[in-house]
Amino acid sequence: MFGYGLYGENVGNYIRKPMCECTGEEIMTELLYHLNMLDIRDELLAHTYVSTCMMPYITSQFMPRKVTDRPKNVPDGCTNIAFLSQYVEVPDDVVFTVEMSVRTGMEGVYKLTGLEKDVPEVYPSRYDIRYTIERMKKFAGLPIYDKISLDDLPNIDPKEIGNLKQTIVNLVNAIPPYYHMYLGRDQTVPLKTSALHPQAPQSK
């Protein structure tokens, strides 16, 4: 996995040093502290290598810009050139992800070779109600593919809302689940409650 510390000058909550002065093991220990997983620290560090790197210009991709500041994946009229990776204009996508780098490569190849194959769509999490409902269930500790019941709702004075509770349940259950675009070999990964270490306290 990879991670970024946006405030590397701040002192950690567990390792009382700024991240920019920490070793890889200290950064991992701080992360485990925040995940309430310090009990697996020794076992995890025994077979984990953490490489650190300072990247002061890494957020340059997020600088304010306008649409015409970046080229299209395949510029209009081009038949033999495609631009890839993080400085290409991709509608609705976000830079700084492996997903975008892979998508621009796929789109370039498919467009220039005339391959009639669909590129995975951009994950529409910003406005998609299915994604919002999935996140609400996840944060409430509910299975994301199960329908909710009245018992899953917080205690509310029935005098104040009358039949609104059943209306809310019906509305939420009427929204279809969002499909998962996980392309790995194990297609059950998106269905797992957790993919953490079996002995970790969060992996139940």
C-alpha cells in the first residue's frame, strides 16, 4: 500500500516526532496506533518494509487550472499519438490515482487501434445516490447489500414522525446497490467486512 502525510511537520500522537523525522517503522507504528492495531505491530513489522520519500511538489497536479490547460487523452484529429497519466484531461476523473493512469492508457490504445472495447467508467461517487446509501450503511456497521429494517434506525420519538420511518426504509430499499468495478482475481473482496490481518481487532 502507499500513503501520504500532508502535514509532515506535525508531531505524531503516538510517536512524538514529526513525520519528516521518522523512520519507516515509526510511521507504520503511528498508523497502527490510529487504527487501534498496535497488538500486531511486532508481527507486521517483522515482514514489512516501509520506504519513505519527501515529495514537496507532489500536489502540483491539484493546482487551480482550466480545462484547456491539459491535453485530451487523444487530441482531436490525432491518429498516432495519445497522452497518458496524470496531466491529461479526463472528464469527471481525479488525478493522482493509479486508476486514472491505467484508464488513460487503455483509452489511448482503444481509440488509436479502433478496438471496440469499453473502458471502465469513472467511479461516480460524487453524485450517485447508490454510493451514498452504500457509505451510510457501511458507516452504520450494516451489510451494504442487505436491506435495512426499522430496527436499524436510531431511536426516534414516534410522536414526532408518525409513519415517516417506514417511508424512509422503503425509499432506501428502493435504490439498487452500486456495482463494484473490482477487477482482481478474488471477486469477493468488495463483499468482505475487512481484508485486514485475521488477528486484527478490526477484522471481525
